[in-house]
Amino acid sequence: MPIPSLSEKDLEAYRNDLSNPEKSTSELFIKLNGLYQRFAGNEQLLADFEYVSALNSLENTYTSKKEHFNKEIVELKRQFKQLDNRIVAAEQKLRHGIPEDLMVMDKIIAEQESIVEDQEKLNNAESHIVEQVRKIDIEHGKDLQKLEQEQNNREIPFKSKFSAFSDQIKNAEKSIGFKVSAFSLIAIIGIPLIIDLFFGIAGLTGFAKNTNNIIFNHYLFLISLVLVELFLADKIRNRISRMLSISYLKDSLGTLENQLTENERQVARVEAEHHIPLTEFIKRSQVL
């Protein structure tokens, strides 16, 4: 089953997810990667739409030109047939010998000269049409080759482009994960340390100061550390992860929005240039 194309509604839904504190950053990264995969479908559809539309335009232009010269060839054949009839008629007039009437003879000679002249014109016209058709075929072949090359030039960077997007998202998530671990560790240790220092300065841990055992000297720190790890650690990690991730996720969403806008602009350009709506192209593709 093909992945559906990306739409403005999908971006709006993701924007709402970014504002929802209940959404985990892991889930948001997975969904962002999914949005880029869906956008790859938009880009592939645009490439196919542009290629097929351009190909159809080329074929229509080629067919139109060929039809024009085919009509000229039909007309030329008709004129050649008329010329053949005139040649036969002239030969029949001479079949019974050279007429003695000079006026009749002059007319026959004039007709023969006219036949030769018209035959030369028709031969030149035929050569011209054959040359034009040859040029049309050559130009059409070059246009098809150029179109295929353009399609290949789109396909080659296309696949690597979205592979790079996926790698970039994974690397960003991994980098942010390292930062979250470091900042979370500082926070998880820092909170008990502050509590220990505060109560130590307040003199509320005095009974433990009479021993040289480091554990008893900082029992409040250890108790606070255990409590923080049990009840606050996950919240701290999630909060820090969200703080560090949201900025990147919003920037990535903005980049995706810009690319979707450009994709839609290119679709509109192809529709206007080749006079076919994208919806019609999709219908035809589904039928095929």
C-alpha cells in the first residue's frame, strides 16, 4: 500500500503535537521522520507528473507536425496523379503522329514544357517534405533523449536527498539524547546536593557531623538522591528532552512547510504549462 502524500493538514496536526506536553519527544521524532517520508511521495509524484506531462506534450506536438506533412503528402500525391493524367493525355495526342497544324503542335509542345516544369516543382516539393519529416523525427528523438536525461537527473539526487533527511533526523535525535543525559544527570545530582547544602548550612544535620563516615555525613543527600530518582527523574528527563528538542523540531517543521509550498508551486507550474490538472493525472495513473 503506497504511503499517502503530505498535506497542509498533516503539518497542522504535527504543529498541534508540538504544543501538546503529553507527546514524548521520541514520538515526535518518529512522526517527523514519517512526515518527510510522506513528502518524498509528493516529490516523486511531482517528478512523474512533470515527466509524463512533458512527454505527452512532446508526443502531441510531434503528432501534430506529422499530421500536417501527411496532409501535404496526400495533396502532393493528388497532384502527381493529375500530372500522370496530363502525361497520358499528351502521349495520346502524339500517338497518331505529329499534327500538321502548327497551332496544335505549339499547344502540345507548351503542354509538354508545362508538364516538365510542374513535375520538377512536385519533385522539389516532395524532397522538401521528406527533408522536413526527417528533421522532425531527429528533433523528436533528441527531445525524448533530453527528457529522459532530465528525469534521470531528478531521480539520482532525489533518493539521496530524503535518505540524508532521515539520517539528519536520527543524528539530531541522538545528539539531543546525549545532551539530555548530561543535563539530566546534573539536575538529578544537583537537587539533592542543594538540599544537603541548605540543611547543612541550617545546622539540621549536626548529629551526623560527629562521625567521620562520609555516608552518614551526607545521609540527606543520599536520601534526596534516591527520592529524586524514584519520583522526579523521568519528569526531569522528559522536561529537558522537550526543551532541547522542540526548537529543532519546529525548525524542521518550518523547513518541511517551505518545501511543501515549493512543491505545490511547481505542481501549479506544470498544470499551467501542460494544461492538465494533477487530479486528472492521478486518475489516469490509477487506471493504468
